[in-house]
Amino acid sequence: MAANPIPASNSETSHKHPLKRPKQTNNHHNDHHVRHEQPIIPGLPDHLAQLCLSLVPPALLFSVCHSWRRLIYSPDFPPFLSLYTILSSTNTQHDNNNHASSIHFFAYDPISSRWDCLPPPSDDPPLRFLLRHPSFISRNLPIQSVSVSGLLVLLAATSDNFNPALSRPLVFNPISRKWSFGPPLDTPRRWCATGTTQGIVYVASGIGSHFSTDVAKSVEKWEPQRINKDGETQNQKENSDTNNSFSGWSWKWEKVKGLKDARFSRDAVDAVGWRGKLCMVNMKGDAAKEGIVYDTQKEDWENMPKGMLAGWKGPVATMNEEVMYVVDERKGALRTYDPERDKWENIIKSERLRGAQQIAAEGGRVCVLCGGSDDGIVVVDMVSKPVRMRVIETPPGFEAVAVHILPRMSKPDAGFFPGSGSTSTSK
């Protein structure tokens, strides 16, 4: 991590003038004052300068000068997109001895090409996610998360006593750099379907502390309220002195029409938002599966189109909820769905995409999380012709559990790259 510049000391001056006491100054305060007074573009008011520079690619602004570099990380400047990951330690012996896994949150800044730690969530209550256990040798236990309205939301996981680890969503706002809790779920669950469409979060099926047919058939939705520039909703601001107590909040989880049976509690799956609908299958991977679609306008479930279901052979994501992508985890093929022909079209095939576990799509990029700590995260540039791929290596000693694309984190006023991280390399 690059350290902040250290101001020059006054020791040399005091040696030259031993009888004259040097004037005491607050270098940090003066440095902050100079930066604050320095115009962004000489001769223009700052608000007009920001408007002009918002039309320039952030990578160019980053390379020009320090003041513009600070500007692109300001909460008031339009944010560029970054890669957010949930990481676990590759020290499996430590996790097996302690059962509860150590989970870390990192963001990859594509402008500075480095990883930064997210501020840690509150340890009240402490997060205890069970990712590995001797009883599940061939797979990790799921930690389920979504991105919605510029927020990272953790929804479901397993605790070290095999109960649901989260009774309410854990939410991170990149602009404010703050964590908070959402409203309590009617039924905390794990091994469920989680997803978003049109800014609304959905949780479906799964199991609670024990299996229940009612829970396995139930579906809940929650619409996060609009946030202000400080990263708080109005209710959050009013309740900020109550230690994140949400008892007085007007927002809540609501029941929607349930599933016809309990077959979707077999696996932890992504419910994918697409054109006002929520699409999901009951199993991951290339195995035979069932698929259903929730129509948010009709508020009803319907069968998934046959062609969509037949090609759902790996993780699926959508770009702006308009274009749907899948990675065939066995063949390593990235495909896009054509709804007119009910058929998947090949885009690119690569060995790097084999074993894909999760994908995220935003800003003209498809990011693919593959299996293994050495595989990194594959970024497919869909804008370039032909499409291009690069691999972003995870920080040493960690492997990715989940990946999301969200607005970059704001930086403190004085900060050049706070947090811990390492420069990534591309394979």
C-alpha cells in the first residue's frame, strides 16, 4: 500500500538558527487547506469544472494531476465501476480447526489497478459464516449476496451451528463507505434463491434452522429505499442514534406468491432479473433441472422457456437486465440468450472459463469467477470487437467466493488508495 506523503521536517531550519524558535505549524491542516483552496480548473468555478471533467474518462483524469485524481474519488463525482469480491483465506487448515471461516471484503479499482479492503462490518453481532466443514469435503457452503441500486447486499449464509447466519441483510454502500443492516427477514434462511429485478431484492425457498415445506415454498421481497449522498436513507438518519435499530423503519420484507412445491430448496442458486422477470432454476451446473420465471407485473410464476432452460448450464447474469449471459461451466463457453429464437448464441470459448462458479455483468464487461485460488477472475470485454479477455488475480492468500460490479468506493479527502491491497497482474 502506498503511504501518504510525509511533510518535510523543520529540523534543518532549527539547526541553522539555534536561538530562534521555529514557528509551529500544522502541516496536515495547511496541506488540506491548500488543496481545498486550489481550483480544479483555474478560472472556472468548481461546480462548472466538475461538470466539464465528468465528461472525460476517469483513467485520463487519474493520469493528469493529483487534484483531478482526488476528484474522481469524491462522493460528488460520478463514480466509475469497480469489481467487488467476497474472499476467503486459502489457509483451509485454520478454517477447519475453527469451523467458522474468515471472510474478507475487497474492491478492485480498475483505474489504479489495485485491490483495496472495504471497511470491516460491525462486529455486533459478529459475523460467523461457515464456508468449509469436514462433512462437506467436495464443496463449500454458500454465502449468498446480490448487488442492487449501487449497494452490496449479503442475504444468506450458514452459521457454525448450521443455522441461518443472517437474520437481516447486511448492506454496504460504496459511496459512503458504510455498512448497515436491512429489515429483518420474516424467515431467515440458507440454501435459497436470491436475486434482484427492477431494484427489488427477492429471497425464495431454502431452509431455516430446520427444513419446513412452508419455508421452502415461500418468497419474500424487499425494496431498498433511495439513499442520499451520505449513504443513508431518511429513516436511517433518524434512527442513527439507535445502533442500527430498524424497529422504527417503514421498509420491510413482503410476502409474494409462493412456489407450487419445495423443489427449489435443493441448492443455493441465483435468481436472475431480466426484463421485469425473475428467472431461476433449482440446481446449479450442467445437471438436469427445473426452471421457473416470476412475472413482476402479473405477480405470478410461469414455466421457463424450453430453450432458456436447456442452455442454462452454468452461472447466469444479465447486463442492465436486458441481455442475458451464461457460462457453460463444463465447456468453458460464454453465450448470450436470444429470446426471439429461444436459443443461446456462442460468444467466446476458453479453457479459462471452465468451472465457472458465478458471473456478474455491467458496464460492457462480464466478470467470471472460476474455481480454485489460482484461477483469478476473468474479465470479458464485450465492447471490443472481437471480445477480449484478461484475468485479475485475487490478493495473495485469498480466493474469491462471490463477485459483483458496483460504483467505486469514495476515498477520504487526503487519501491516495487507503486500505490494504496489491497491484493485480493480468495473465
